[in-house]
Amino acid sequence: MHSENTAIEEPAAARGAVAIITNRRGELLLHLRDDLPHIAWPAHWSLLGGGCDPGEAPATAIVRELDEEAGLTADSLTELFEITDHRGSGQIITFFAARWDGDERRLPLSEGVKLQFFAPEHLDILTIPPFIRDGIHRYLAAGPS
């Protein structure tokens, strides 16, 4: 009896990218997401970012997403780590860090409700997706520069 070993190719996991953007005061820029039932984590404070287009690298996606969502170009975008959003979209999310010292109220927000800088000690009172909160805590524990 002859049997063939055929490998079944698994679809690639969906990927996304978010940016932890800090200002000179050490505050973090958060994005209040729309309250729409068809999006992941509606009405939650999150980081700017989004899904990668097919074949797009996370580093390219984050630059595109920052521009599309807020007309933002951040300085010294640095790749940090990956976390999977197990309780939401299921995406593997690449976290980046960047510095930006502008006025968030002047950014042309194209998605979501609001952008606002928050001091790290005020994050506990916000509704933030668990994987985003984990990423922020991991970033802060590493001692951002």
C-alpha cells in the first residue's frame, strides 16, 4: 500500500502592528477606538496601529497606519516585541516604540474618537485591551529611554 505524505499548508497568522508613542514627559499616546460592534475592542483605549495588508511587513504597516489614522510621523520608530491578541482579533501584534512631542489635539484623526497623552500612573483607570496593557507594562518595565 502506497501513502503519500502531503503537507497541508496552514494559513499564515494575521498580523498587525501598534506603536507605543511617548512624549518628553514620559506620557503615552492612546487612541479611543470607535464604539462599533464589528471592530475588535470597541470603545477601548488602545495604541495607534492596525492590521498588516497581505504581504506587508509590520514595520511598513505601522508607518502606514500612523499616517492613515492620525497623519503622524514618529521619530526613531523601534521594533520591540510581539504579543498575540488571544481574546480579540487573534492577530500577532508587533509592538513598536517612538517619540513624538506634538499636540495630539491637532492631529487629523481619521479613525476612532480621540487621541490623548496619559501619564503611566493614570493607565489603570482606563479600559484598555489586555494584550495592549500587557505590552505597555512590558515596555515600561524595560525602562523606556
